[in-house]
Amino acid sequence: MVDPRDERTGSAPPDRGWSLATALIHHPYRPPAGFDAPQPGVFKASTVFFPSVAAMRARHWSDRRGYTYGLHGTPTSFTLQERLATLEGGSHCTLAPSGLAAIALVDLSLLAAGDEVLLPQNAYGPGLALARDELARYGIGHRLYDPLRPESLSESWGPRVRLVWVEAAGSVTMEFPDLVALVERSHRSGALVALDNTWGAGLAFRPFDLVPGRSAGQELGVDLSVHALTKYPSGGGDVLMGSVVTRDAVLHRRIEQTHMRLGLGVGANDVEAVLRALPSLELRYDAQDAAARTLARWCARRSDVFAQVLHPALEGSPGHAHWRASCCTAQRPEGRAAGLFSVIFDARYSQAQVDAFCDALRCFRLGYSWGGPVSLVMPYDIQSLREPWPAHLARGSLVRFSVGLEAVEDLQRDLEQGLRALERHADSGQG
């Protein structure tokens, strides 16, 4: 009897009794196993096939040794989760549609009506708005603490505090807190600690082991690390995604349960984009770090224009000593920092004049977010972000820079011509 298999592919042809539409849907060909390439394959699915009823009943959505439904993971998303857990120094990872969605996932997983959450005064604005406007509707309260004064935690504490958020460095104003002191105080009082680690990107410091040299099982670190993958891990300014990483299997289970009930998911093509960018993460982070320090130091020398330059690696910047303690090691004494810094203009410049400076820039584009190849600039109204005005900040208009991958010489020239436009605007009497 002649074997009907195709000699070239080794596969059986479709059933000859099928119509063309059925044959195309149920075609039996499977590519040969053993293919390997630099990038992992992209698997898109809502429906996942089971080989039998018994196999279907034996699988559970939370068990990553098998697949149940596309929302709960495919080989593509599992691969990214494992790599992100390695990056952050954790054991378990959950993906969310954005960094803010990851923050909301943590809040909704760990807090219930009557509980309270503590947030730093320099918290990421949308995360604070989430607590103030959404969590409050569910009976969850929030309090603010001064991240530069660990004792402020005790002053803000209440009997219903269950979760403390920390940011390093703080959003917009770039203060770097004493992470060890904040974690110790929070844990002593019985609260979990969640870190927004987007700035550190899993590279600047180890969030789950903030005190180096301790033996296994004695780590002093956060309980959860949240990362806006939108920023450095994606690196292109074209992906929205977030992650929650932990070393605690019980906490991970709580996060996964809420994730499943909320129906959160991420697209396979977005996962592919982050996977493709991860191998260059360190190179990009370090390059943007070096360029940002160069420009921040240049701005610091322009004391005629800038009243204050906010960058954790600069001496005199709020929390610089804490940055050194967390981010500098014997192997890397210069430490690491994100390619972000903020400046506060001398108070003699009006907001209209500072806006004219931002409008005049050409390499630095006006836009939210950061971590991509294009440098960004964004003016902020500190008064609307922080009340009262922080004593460690100079009075004046604040502008934040995100340094991309352009040549630092071009970026510096761009700042110079922006300052010339600022002075022209000032001389004209406008604003």
C-alpha cells in the first residue's frame, strides 16, 4: 500500500472528503520540531486546544506546566514572565496592560474595605489619584508620608494600614528615600511593602535584597516590585505594559487570583516587543544614565538660570546619600541611575517663559513617559503636585527631562539654544 504522506513534509494530506474551508481550518500539517532562533516564537491565542477531556479536567489556569486559556498565558507570555522575574531578582511575575494597571492590581489584591494604604508625598500622580478617587469608593483609605523622613511613616501610621508604597526615585522631583529604613519600619508594623521600581528598572539596585551580604532567607527587601515595562524594558516608546514581581508564592497567588477575576491580559505582539528589547536593556539604561548625568552636571553649572538640579547621583540632590547606599557597590562604585533629571528654574522666570524654553527645544520632544530612544521634556506645576511646597525644593518652575539615545553633544546644544530662546522671551517682556 502506498503511504499517502508527502515525502517532502512527512505529513498526511487533509481528508479528501473535506471541503476546502474545512481542510484549511483542520489541516494536519505541523512544522518539524527543533527550530531555534534568537527570538522566541509568538503564540497568540484565546482558545487553547486540549488533547482529551481528561487532560482538560486535569489542568488548572494557575499551573504554568500547561495551558488553559490565552488570557492566563501562552509560551510567549510565560517566557517574558520568567525573564522579568530574573531581572528583578524575584521568583514569580504577573503581567498587566500598563504600569498603572499593575499598581491597581496590587492595591485591589491586597486591600479591602476598612484598610489603609500609605503613599509617599512624591508618589506617581495617577497612582495617588487611584487611591484618592477609586479606592476610596470601596472604603479603602490612604495617607501620605514624607519619603525623606522614615519617622514620618510612624507619624502617618494607623491601625488599618496594610500596604506601604515606596518609590525610588520619587516621581518628577527625584528624591531618593532611605529604602532600608522604610522597609524595616513597615515590616515591623505588620504592613507589606510594594515598590514602584520603574526608575531602577531592575538594574540600579536589588529590590528584594536591599542589604547586601545577608545569607539566604535573611534578605531585607520589598515584598512586591512593580515595573512599568512601558519605559526601559520596551525601550521603543510604543508599548504599554506592566509587571508585578515577588518572591512570595502566597502573595503571587493573591495577585494571580485578582488578575484572573479582573480579566487582565496583554497582547502577544506587545510581549514580543518587550522580549526583543530586553537583551539591550542594560546597554540602553547605562547609555542613557551616562548622558543624563552629563547634562545634569552641565545644568548644575548654570546656576544663573537653574535654582536646583534634581538627580539622585548629584551631590546635594535630595536623598543623594540614600542613592549611594542603595545603588553604588564595590563592583560598581559609580552606581546606576535612570536617564531622568529635573531642573527648577530661578524664580525670576515666569511659567510662560519656561514654557517658551520647552517649546524651543528640538531634540527634546514634548511628551509624557520616558525610557525610549527619543529625549523628552515636560514642565510640571509643583504646587498642584505637592502641598505644602517641600522645604527641600527651591521655589520656581520645574521641568523634567528624559534623556534618550541621541548624541549627548546634540542634546546639550539643544538645551543651549533653548536657554537662548528663554532669554529672548524674558527680554521681550512676555510672560
